[in-house]
Amino acid sequence: MEKKKRIWGYIFVFPFICLLSIFLIYPLIKTFYLSLFEKTLYSTSFIGFDNFIKIFQDPFFLKAMVNTLYFVVLIVPFTIIIPLVFAAMLRSLHKNTKSFFRLVFYLPVVTTSIVLVFVWIWMYDMNFGIINYILSLFNIGPVNFFGSQFMALLATSNVVITWMIGQPLILYSAGVDNVQEELYESAKIDGANFIQIFFKVTVPMVINTTMLIVVTSTIAVFQIFVVIYLMTHGGPYHGTDTLVFSIYNTAFEIGPYFGQAAAESVVLFVFVAIVALFEFKLLKSKLD
């Protein structure tokens, strides 16, 4: 009987293993393999680790690495703070009201990213954008949101934040709802206000959810591409280049240098793994 159950378990898992192998494991191995070659549309030659040496001597690739870290620092904290605060505020609301706000925050997640980017491009426009119109009412502007690296980083980060906070809000809302009501009632009896309850009760009780969101948000930020491609195309002066955008440029615009792009992809994979592992260990130590 146990053997039969085990066989059926393998049968049900087999399709997933096939898909995982075809669309994840094989491309990953192929990328590592391709990074050791100088490959264009017409020729392929083995060069060992020369691609890795070349990209770490490329100032634009190093700039993209630094910019990607800027985006992580600018975006990830807000994907934690904003959803957690709103989830704590929604806890005491009526069920229908809570569902409405969850829908509002989650709507950008299920909306096509290209549509959202074009909406924000219009909002940021110097001449016709609604943001500059509102600023003009206070005799401010017009502001060129993409005129400098600092402003461009803030503008693009804001776009990413608006569509990334939906999923963490759903997760935090579920986590907050699962916190025992007795803990909140005890804190209120002891005279704790909303801020004290938030830091002493809510935050510690959703630490596992925070660990998940920090890691997944970091991985998502490392993969930013659509916003950069459509809004700034890496500008101004490579000020918003990211690792994924650099990989695209190397493979399809500057190149085609597929071997070098594969080497950049390997670096991105290792970079994300190290940062995610560091975050996980850091949060795990606080949990323990």
C-alpha cells in the first residue's frame, strides 16, 4: 500500500519536475555553459572566464550593479513599511471595507506593467503631467523628473513601489488577522496606544511574513526591467541602468554578445543569491 502511494506521488510530481527542468534548470545550466564562450550570431569560441574578466572591467556594468543596489535600498523598505502599516490599520475595519482597500492596493499587481508605466510617464510629463500641474498650483516647477540621476532613481523607484506593495499588503493583512485578539486587548488594557501596539504586538507576530516579503521583494527589485526600458532607457547617462537592463543591452543592442550577456546573468544570479541569503540569515537571527 505504501509503495503504491509512493508511486502515485511520483506520477503526480513528474509533470512539475519536467516543467521545472525544461524552463528553469536547463536554462540555468545553459547560461553557465554559454558564459564560457564568445558567442555571436555567426561564431562560437571557447574563451574560459574571459567574459567575467571583461564585464568586471566594464564601468557601465559596474555602474549597473551599483544602481541595482540603489533600487534595492530605495524600494524594499517601502514594500515592507507601507503594507505593514496599512494592514495594521485595516485590521479593525469592517470586512467589506477591508476587502475594498485590499482590492485597491492589489489592482496594480494584476494590471499590465506596460500600461502602468505609460500612465506614470504621462503623470511625470513636464508640460502636461498632473504632478507638475499640482506643483504649479503652489508655484513650484515645472520639475524634470528624469533630468538627473537622483531624480530619475526616485521617479522610477516610486513607480515600482506603487505596483509592488499590493501583494505584501495581502500577506500582511492575512498575518495580522491571524494574530490572537487577546494580545491586542491585553495591550489596550495596559494602556498601549496604536503605535505601541504596532511595534510591540503586530511587528513581532508577523516576523515570518516579513522574512518572506523581504527576500521576494529583493529578488523582484533585482529583476527590474520594464520600468527602466520604457521610462529612462538607462538614462540619464546610465544613471538608471540595472543589471537586467545591462544584460539586455549586451545581448541585443550593443551586441549581439550572448556569451558576455550570459556571464552578466551568472553574476546577477550569484549576487541575488548572496543578498537573499544574507537577508534570510539576518532576519532568522532576530527571530531566534
